[in-house]
Amino acid sequence: MKTLNLKYKLIACLFIAFTAIGCDNAEYAIIDNGIYIEQAASINSQKISVNKKETTTITINVRLAHSINVDTKAKIVLDPTLVTKYNATYKTFYESIPEDLISFEHDVIIPAGEVSSSDITLTIEPYSTANGESYAVPIKIVPVTDIQTLGSSQNYTLLLNQPLLQSVPKMNTSNYTKPINPEQPWGLVINQWTLEGWVNMDGFSINNQAIWRNATDGIENEIYIRFGDAPIPWNSLQIKTIGSQVNTITLFEPNKWYHIALTYSSSGFVSVYINGTLDVSVQTKGGDLTMNGLELVTSGSWFKNNVQMGQIRLWKTALSQAQIAGNMHYSAISTDENLIGYWKLDEGKGNLYHDSTPAGRHLEAPGTLQWIPDVDFN
């Protein structure tokens, strides 16, 4: 493609005009024009939800700033470098979509006298990933006709996310869940962490219904998360850690899904996020904590009601609100080096909760479990 220098072309045109020789209208139309992706005119990336079981179709258009009197031709291509740049900018982990999962018409024509191409349909086949990888579709327009592109709107990155839809277990006091090898404590010393997951209680008929606990003794290593305490509402969530405690402002409703995220920073600051929004925070004395294992429904006979859970993730870093809110509806990448453990709780049968990370910190629930199919967390 011949590169046109707009500045010098215009200067040359003005000079010729002063010498009583007018600029050629067709040539000026090309200089004063440009081709771009319509959907990228205001933003260069867009999150798209894709179905795991059905084909997804997305429509884009290629446009000119002004029509010209000849056909304008271009090609649509996939440019994986756009994904690399996006990840570097936003600290994400998208991968360019495998080409066998997407199809579209690569050749684009804007007819003479028109400013827009016909609809370009991108067809994405249903897919699943072994480790929760997220794909992106990095689209780039390459002119064939001698015309320039208009800035960054020649690029458009579609960020594909698969909303969570899975089986979950219903647990009660008979399903006090522990690591499969409790005699082998994890012994992980951490000075910051995040514990998050989806929780649905069917009632709050008593206090001290503990959903999560660090499998260790001693206040200095305590993480104890329970609904209710004697002096507070039984549908308030209480977070006890390293000698401090804080109660949520949110009062939980029965038979309703909530995303709960608890973060502990290296300065000892504890924050509680409900559905991606900060609910309450407290400053503790801080310090390191030894994580020896994760327990679920841990308060024995005090756990009178039933609870459903899914997508429990334990991180060795304090996630930001943006990270929590932006990813709570999607799977995490199980190979992320910051994950201590990732229990999807989506097995649909049995009593073993698999840790999806390479660490293999599996959990086991005794008793009889009822599995609820096709739970949608959105």
C-alpha cells in the first residue's frame, strides 16, 4: 500500500490552487478519507459472552469517513499481537482464539458511492478449555485499495468470556469438608490473600454458621468466616482473622446467590466485597499467616441450614475491586501462579472437590451430597 502523507499533500494542493490549477477532486477524496471498523470508533475492545453449548455470532461493519466514486477494498485479518498488547496494558491473560474456532469473510468491499460495507458476521464455535483459558478475537483491517486507515479504529479486540453455568453441591452439618490429607498441612506462609466464591444459604435460623475456615489453630493464623454471632444479625457475615473481626453491612437473604470476596493486604487491611462492591473494611494488626488448609461448613452442629457453593478461589495476593468485579462471573485460569487453590465445585456427583490448580489441594465432603444442576451465577 502506498503511504499518503496528508500534511504534504494538502500543502501541495494549496500551492497548485494558488497557481490557478485546481486539485483533482478524486485524489483529494482519498487524502481526506479513511477506512475503519465502525464498532471500534469509540472503543477498541469489547467483552462478549459466549455460550459453551451454542454457536455465537457477532456482526461488525467496515466504513469510510466519506464515500468515493470507486469500490474500496480491504481485508479483515486476525492479529495476535493485539492480544499481547492488551494483556500488557491491562494485566490480563487472554489468548488469541484458535483459528479453527472462528470463521468470517476476510474480503471486504465498500461499493462506489457508499460509506459502509455489508454486515460482516463472525461465527464462533462452542468450546471448552482445560484450564479456564479466556480467548480474544484480535481483528485488524488491512486496506487493499489505496486509502489510509483512521487511527486505532483499524483494530478491534473481542474479549470472549463464558458465563458460569455449572452443578453445585448443597451442604449442611453432615458435610463438614476438609482437605483429603489433613495430616499433611499446607504450611503456606502468606502476608496477603484473597478468598472468594459464590454462596447461597437457604436460611439463617441460628448464629455461627461458618462457611469457610483456615484449617489451623491459634488466633495468629485465624480465618473464620461465619453467618451470625450472638450480638449481631444472624444473616450478617462475620469475618474473623488475626485477632480482629468485622461484620458486613449487607444482610443476606435466603435462597439468593451472592459473590463474597475477602481480601487481606500486606499492611493487614481486610476488605469485604459483596457482588463486586466494597461492603466493609477494617485494619488489623497485620503480619504473616500460615495457611494449613481450607475447610467448608465448619461449625459442626451449629450449621442448621443448607448452603450451596461454587467457584471457591484462594489467592496469595489481595485482589483489587476491579479484578474481583471483572472476573467473578467467569472461570479463573487454573494455572495462574497467584492461585493457592481453585475449587470449582462443579463435579456433579461424588464427594471429592477437585483443586483445579497444579497443586492438587483437593477437598472431601463426608455424608450424602445433593447436587444442583445448571446453576447460573449471573
